[in-house]
Amino acid sequence: MRRALVFLLTMIFLVVMVGTIAAQEGVTLVIWGEPGTVTCINEQSAEANCIYAVQMNELWNEMHPDITLQWEDHGWDAALRQNLVTAQLGGTAPDITVGESFMPEFTRDGYFLPLDVPQETLDNLVPGTVAAVTLGDAVHGVAAFTAVFALEVNADVVRQAGLDPDTLDLSTWDKVTEAAQAVNEAGAGAYYGFSILGPTNAPAAALFRAAPYVYQTGGDFCDEGCVNPTFNDPASVKVYEWFRELYQYTPPGLAFNGDEGFVFTQLFNGQTAMQTAGAWHPAWAASSGCEDCRYLPLPIPDEGGQRANVVVGNAIYSVMADTEHPDEAMLFMEHLASDAVQNNVFWSTGRMPSTVSTLNNILAVADGDTASVPDYYEGDAVTAAAPFVFYIDELFNGEVRTLPAWSKEGPALDALWNDMFAEVLTSDRSVQEILDDYQGQAEALVAG
């Protein structure tokens, strides 16, 4: 009897000790985050553009003191993809990862768990921002921030060229080409008509900026299910012919500069008049000293064109399917989509939030209602919000799509497309001949 009592007391003690240790240790969620966010959090930076990240983390710690967020930077785009594949094979994958261009592929391959969050949270996500991680009715991620494209115009350069930015019609490809040519001729080498981002060290950067125009024509990069590439889609030929023409009005060497930031700041500095710009550009332009940068709908083809756009800078966080802490990870996804976090995205970083409620808040500010503007924001909130009216309308009402979700050989196909685009811009071969050539290479690549 005594032995039994001692055994029972010992077991109770062990159970209590194990429970106490577990409670003390809590849970740690390993998050591979967007590099800028990770740096802000881990360095506890007081910079204004870090307020969003730091407050997101601090608010989480207050709400969930027993769940620690361990933020890690494992690169972006192709580097992040490769690191994630390696970690998955080695059993060292995080609980949550961020990503962009490769997220459709990983969703399709079962890397991520479908969201298990309140329905009101799901309903508040803008569909275009999670299209890349949506299979059927199941959504597998939340975008921390997002963007689409617009035509960015430096009105001062346009005036310098003798054109009136208030009346200049830039609604079609031909009209943009005419304006770019006029600016080039007036600039005589001092300034140029259009900045094109050519193939750079970021595999999908140029592809992102070409995709809206391809989709405008009804063209595509692959067939249904994205099994077979369609580099030489007949509808796309005129897109590449237009880019070749615009390339004449781009500063020499600029398109192939490997520093994407340098390419786009040339417009802010008065060296070019127009470029295709993501929704982070208005804040960037203002901080770079562009006094009259304007944002217009993307031009469409003169005939047979349709409105189209692409989500870009769309940092999606997803829960890994083999996480040991799915419930805690879903709490983080809900946190990421909350108004308290999303509202800071815009006012701290100048990026677009990804939820309906916070985007509507920005529209209200543009109309003069500044109730949602946080106390720390020191600028003219109405002026800051105004350029985003178009961007938000695109997200809410436009034909917003994603990059091609290649079924296989995604990074290699992106690289091949870059090679094709480079030849389109710099060669005098017919565009159709170039597209046919690379179509054959793409088909051989997919066939293995």
C-alpha cells in the first residue's frame, strides 16, 4: 500500500513538474519574415518606417505572453525559395514563412495549411491579395501588405518638355509612346521619356511589370493549370513590340542596371518622365523629393484591350503544413490581418494594407476624415492618402491577377523569360521569331 502511495505521489509530482516546465517554456513560433520587417523587429528600430513591425510584435507579446515569435531573415524571392526547400527536406522548416512569386507553387504542392481563423477575418481579406494562396474555397495565407501597378508620371519633366501634364492623354499605349518620344526629343539627352526595368538580378522583377500589359491583351504565359508555357501567345506579340519601341526612350543602360532602386529613382530625380510603378512609389517619390509625381491608370492597347493589373510587393505569410503549433500559428495569422496591425502598414511604411476595412480607412482619409490616422504620423495625411485612391480602386474593382504559377521549373522559366525579354529589347530580330525561339526552349525545359 505504501509503495502504491509513493508511486502515485511520484507520478503526480512528475505531471505537475512537466506541466510547470511547459508553462514556463511556452511555445516559440519560428517565422521566416520579410527582410525589412525582421530587421526592424530584431533591432527594435525607432525609425518611422519600423513602427508597423515593432508595434505588431509588441502588441503580440502583450496579447500572447506565452507564445514567443522568433523572427528570422532567410532572404527573398529565389534565395528564400531555395532556403525553404532545403529546410523542408532537412526537417528544419519554420512554423510560418513569407513569400511572393513562389507561393502558388508551394500552395499547390501542399506546403501550407488552410487558414483556420474567424469568418469575419477571411471576409475582410481582399481576394486579389490572397489569390496566389487560394485553392478552391480554401485560403492558405494572409498578405502583410500588398500593391498593384499604376503609371507614374513626373509632371515637372513633362512640363519641361513643353507638354501640359493636366491635359496630356496617357490612356493608351500609343499615346504613352507619343509622349515618351516628345519628351525624349525635347530632352536631347538631358532627360528621357520612359524608364523600363529590364532583366535584373531579381528573377521576376521585369516579369511583374510586363504581366499587366500581357493580361490586357487577353494573352497569358501558360495554359490552364500553368502546365505548358505560352511564351509565344499570339496576343502577347504586340506587348513586346510596344516595349521594344519604349526602350528607345529609356536612358542608355538604365534598363539593365542591376539596382532596381536606382532604376526607379531616376524618375524622382527628373531624369525620366514615366514608368510603371508599384503602390509603394508615392511615399518613395515624396521622400525622394519629387514634388509633382502623379499616378494614373495603366495605359491599355488602342484596340481590343481590357483593364488588367497584377498584385506585386505582396508579402504573403502562410503556416507550414508540418508545424507543431498550428493553433498558435493561426492566432498569428489572425493578428496579422487585424485592423491594429494593418492600419500601421500604411502610415508607417507607405505600403498598402491588404484588408478591406483598412483600405476603406485610407479612402476616408483621402476625403478628409482623418480619424484613423495614428498619432505618430506627422505629415499631411490627406495629401499622403490621395494618390492611393486609384490603387485601391484597382484592388477593389479591377481585374487583378498574379504572376504565372508554373507547375514545374518555375525559377528556370522565370530566368528563360528574362533572357527572352532582354533579346526583345536589344535585338532587331522580329519579335515573333524571338518568342517562337524561346517557346521551343521553354517546352524543352518543361519536358525535361
